Amino acid sequence: MNTMVVITQAESAKALVRWAARLAKMREESLTVLCCLLGEPVLPMEPVGAKYPEGAEELLKVVSEAVGEIQDMEVPLFVMRNPAPARAIIKVIQEKEIELLCIGMDFTLPKDAMINRLGRRLLRFAPCKMFVLDPGDQDGLSYQRILLPMGLHLRAFALRTAASLAEDLDCTVTPLEVGSYFGTDSREVAHRSLLSKLKDAGIEASKWIKPMVTLTGETWKSVVDKSRYCDLMLTGTTAIRDVRKFRAEERKQIGPEGPRVAIGLVRRWTLEHKPSWIGMMTNHMFSWLPTLDATDRIDLFDRLQVGARWNIDFMMMMCLSTAIASLGLIQNSTAVVIGAMVVAPLMTPLIGAGLGLVQGNTIFFRDSIKAMGFGIGAALLISLVLGFIVPMEQLTPELLARGGPTIIDLGVAFLSGAAAAYAVARPSLLGALAGVAIAAALVPPLATVGISFAEGVWEVTEGAAILLATNLVAIILGAAFIYRRLGIQGSRLGKGLPLWGRRTILFLCLLAVILTAPLGYRLAKQLREGQIRPYTFPVSLSMRQALKERVHQEYGVTFISAVRFGFRRDTDVAILLSSAKPVSVNLIADLKQRVNDEMGKNVKVAVHALQETGVVKTKF
């Protein structure tokens, strides 16, 4: 392994070499110094000899002095000249297998300044970890105090780098949290927030790590004020825009001639295959997402591995949740159905399958699919048995609602899978899994398939099966998508996913496209015919029988139907009759009385009668 520092300006040369040497020693790597001259004529990379190339005398003299200060390690010094050196530097990185690249930038200069343009290109394309230094007015000799402003897009990698520096260099690192004052609890709340952020990065307060809280509520002013007492302010490379704002605020507070603190930015690197233009666009869109390091990835795998395998715990929770969902659907109780969604364990193997796909982990993917398959089989059996045992006059509105999926459900399932995967990857968000499970609604359509099959309602069975397949496919794809964006990669680094993983994702995408046909058709059908979920509900069997018996006592009157209204206030129960003559007042009063007797309360009853009449035959 090797560390290389690229130097383009004499002003920042000494600070860059000194910090690069510290980082190389900390990582126990060799150090290579490359002086890069911008312009013509082109000079390929070569060791610096006794005679300096024309135009490089001042730069090489300063760099040679800085290299001579380094002890306990041999530091080769090279020079090159190129009008567009980024490509040449990247080639050197690849040939010499550079692990860490140190470069300089000046955030007081415009973005298109030569040094900043080179820095931005290397940040975008260099295939290694990077340390960017804007030395300000510092010479790099002092390193005892390092400031970590927690509000400037600080990533976990930057925190861990600072912690390593603190321990190896025996210096003090100060994570700074800027809070606002809202009462006596303000400082404690801000302090706990800071400790939580450090804990998420695997860092605890120690003799080297000394957290600090300020309650000014003004981020830039506070960071600039605290930076005056430190030797380096460290953050991540995603905070470049914030660093420019910091420099502007620094200039505003202390003036253009005041001392400027040194700023260091670190960037981790994950080796991966060259993305397509779609992949590059997607990566840019989701660049704000955190990247999981090795510890986070292992913890994530451990959490999912426990719940994504078929065992007695999974079987019990799957069976119980299906039974709860089935009875809630039959009872037409939304609250019970929601409760079943919360306790159902089926989401975990689906997320595990998405992780296995992205990792290229065949065994884990197979275990997740096995748990999912056995869980679905057990759930179908239980719902089928309950469908045969529990008497039903007709399917309830809750059951009917699961039989009419639309293409909107595909989007809901994909987003639910992404949300669940992200929550599992971030331990602080595990409490959100219950809400995600409700949004995904895996068990209700599964139970609906068994119940409607037992009742012989094939249209609802088909619709619920389509909804179930849609949920399964979309959740796996959503989980795989979000884990890919969080930096989880396949087993073959640098070559992307293995062949079976790519084929599986392609198959799932193709299946999702196929499912859009019936889902789109059902959405169009609902727009034409109306919602599947009814606005009226059937009355009880005993009430229906009582009403029929009373109507049959009345000559010439036929009972048609009786329904309850769930969303109307002027009428609770409506009774529809057919009669050849006007219905008597006594019959209407008796029907209303029987409804009140059956329901045990005073309800509003409306009796409607269709009067029979002859139809005149007309020739067309």
C-alpha cells in the first residue's frame, strides 16, 4: 500500500507534505511526493535529480526542504508537467496502487482556478481514498487540536479518520455541536444529540475525543469562532460548498488579512465497476445518502440473518399474524388487520433477499427465499382453513378491497421496501419498521387469497394474488436499490454483481413490468366503474331473517334487501321492498321496530318500496 501527495503550489507545499507524512505513518504506508507542474511542454513523471526542470525550481526547492524534515521513512520525490494532469495522475494511482491521495485546494479562490479545477476532477475520478487540504495560513507544524463541526455534512468516515489521528498523534479532537437555546434543557439535549451522532459512527468520548456544545444557534459564526483555537478543521468532501461558506464567514469575521485555519476534507473510496450513464445519474441523485462502512455492513447482515431464516420463531409469528389478519378481514375490522401487519415477520426475508442480491451472497439469498416461500405456504394454509371454518354470508369490504389492486400498489410496495431497508440499515430508525410494515401490508392480501378461495370468489382470489406478487417483487427490488445506494457491493469487487444476481434482478424487473398490465387494467376499470370498497354493509343474518318473516306476512309485498350505511348520517339502515300497491304504515313501523330490537339501539331506518306496474311493449 502507498500514499501519494500531489503538490502544485509552493505556498501550500510544506503543509501538504507534513500532513501527508503523518497520514502515511498512521496508516503504516510508504509516501510518494509528486510535484505537478501545469502547462507545456509535457514532461512525463520522473524522479527529481540534481538539476531541476525549467520553471520548477521554486516549487521543488520548497518541497525538497519539506521532504528532508521527514524522519523514519524514505520519501521518493517525482516531478511531472502536463496541461491537463488529472488523467496522468489517475494513471499513476492505478500503476502504483495508491491507497491514499493527498492534494491541495484553496477555497478562497474561484472554482475554476487551476488548483481547484484539478482537485475537483481528482475528487470525482481518482480511484482511491483522498485527503484534501486547504492549509490557509498554517504551515502544518502544529497538529494538537482538531475541530470536527458536526453540522457540515460530516460523514462517519471523517469521524473515524479524526479518531485515528487523535490516537496515533496523541492530539485532541473536538466534535462541535451547534444548538439553540430554548430553556434549561438546551445543553443536555444538544449534548445527547452529539453523543448519539458519535455513537452511530462507533466513537465514544475519551481523553482524545472531547465533545463540545455551543448554544448560539448560529452555525457559521460558532464554527469560525471555535476554529481560531484549533490547528485543523476536518470534515468530509461532501461539505465543499459548506467549506466555501465557512471561508466567506471567516473573512467577514476576522477580515481579509486575519489568520485562516487549515481545513482538511477526507473521502472514502469504494472500488466498483464503471457505471452506465443511468447509474452515474442515479449515483448523483442519491449522493447525499450515507455510505455504510464495513462495521455497519456486518451489523446489518447480522440483524437480517436472524429474522430471514425459517425457524420455529418465524413460523409461530407467521402463523399467528396470518390468523389475526384472517379473523380481522372476516370481521371487517381495520384495527385488527393493522395489528396483524405489525407483528408479521415476512418483511425481514424480503429485505434479506434484496441484501443478498446486492451482496452476491447466494446462501443468504437462498435462505431468505426459503423462509419467504415456507411462510407464504403456511399463511395460505391457515387462511384457507379459517375461510372454511368461519361462516360468512358474503365477503366483507376489507376482503373486497384486497381484491382490487392497481398500479399504485406497485409504487407503494417499492417505496415500502426501500424505507424498510433503510430503517434496518440505520439502527436509530428501527422504530419506523412498524409503520413501514403497515404501509407494505403483506399479510392481508395473503390471507385474502386463502379466504376468498375457500368462499369460491375467484375474482377476488385472483386480485389478491396479483397484489401479493406485486408486493413481493417490488419490496425486494426496493430493498436492493436502497442497499446499492448505501454502498453495499457484490462479492466480486470491481466487476459489479455476479451473473446470477444480474439475472435475478432482470427477472424481477421483467416480472414487475408484466404485473403492470393487470394492475393498469384494474385501475382503469375502477376509474370507469368505481371503487371496489363498498359504502354499504350487509345487516346481520338474524336481522335479515326477522325482516323477511315480517314482510312475508304482508300480502303482495316482496323483500329485496337491507343494508347498513357506514358513511351517512341521515340514515343508518335502508330496507328495499317491492309491492303491487302502496305499503301500509303498520308494516313500515313494524320493520323499523324490528331493526331497533335487533341492533339494541335507536337507529334511523328508511324503508323504500318499488311499486310494480305493467310495461308497455314497444316495437323497435
